[in-house]
Amino acid sequence: MAPADEDPLLLVLDLPVTPETATPELRESVAEVLADLGERHRFDVLLVVTELVCNVLDHTSGTGRLRVFLDKTSGEVVVEVDDDSALPPVHGSSRLGGDRGRGIVMIDGLAGEWGTRPLAAGGKTVFATVPAGRDTAQDPRPGQAP
């Protein structure tokens, strides 16, 4: 058991987000640092990371910062993405067209909690917690329907 004053959250990834950020390489970096997670849990985290980073790239100046934390006690993963826009993410709509705008809806379904908090220098942090525990014996075998 960790001492009471020890924070169970471990920063496992801290990367800049720029207009040149390639999401496949970013996902690979996240998957690598979270290789010990169960496959479904890791996949959920990768979806959340992708959506939050794409929101920075699509809806702000394209610059920000991605941080991924692992709770050493519970296995929960916390994803944080900073950007320079004060505008909050919009649930279920997008200025980019009718087939867009479902990223936050998806995050809402995967995350135990998500939200925003302002940054002192302007902009915001969007965060999502992805709980552990989805990797169970109930997972379908390859080729079987869930």
C-alpha cells in the first residue's frame, strides 16, 4: 500500500500537440506506455486520446499539450489535453459538418468522467478519466459478436 502522501497518479506521457502532430504516431506512443493495460481498456484510452487531440487540431489553433496519467492503484487512466481556446467542447454538434461532432458523445460513453477547466494563461484543459475493468471474461473471442 502506498503512503497516504504519495499520489497514485503517475504521469506516463507528456507531449506537445502541434498542427504537424500525426495521430497514428501519437496513438502508438500511448499504446506503448500503456502496454500493460488490458486490450479493451487500452483501446478505449486510445479512442479518447484521438478524439481529444483531434478536437485541438480541428477546433483551435492546433497547438496544445497531451498528458496521460495512470492511477497505480485502480488502473484508471486520465487523459488531459490543453489548448488555447476558451470555448468548451460541444456535445453532439460540429461546425465542420453533419457527419462530425460525435467525438465528445463517444468520450461521454467511454469516460467515467470528463470535463474542462480553465488555464490561468487562457485556454482550457479538457480531461477524461477512463476506468479500468472492461477487460473481463465476458469479452467476446475474436470473430464473435459482443
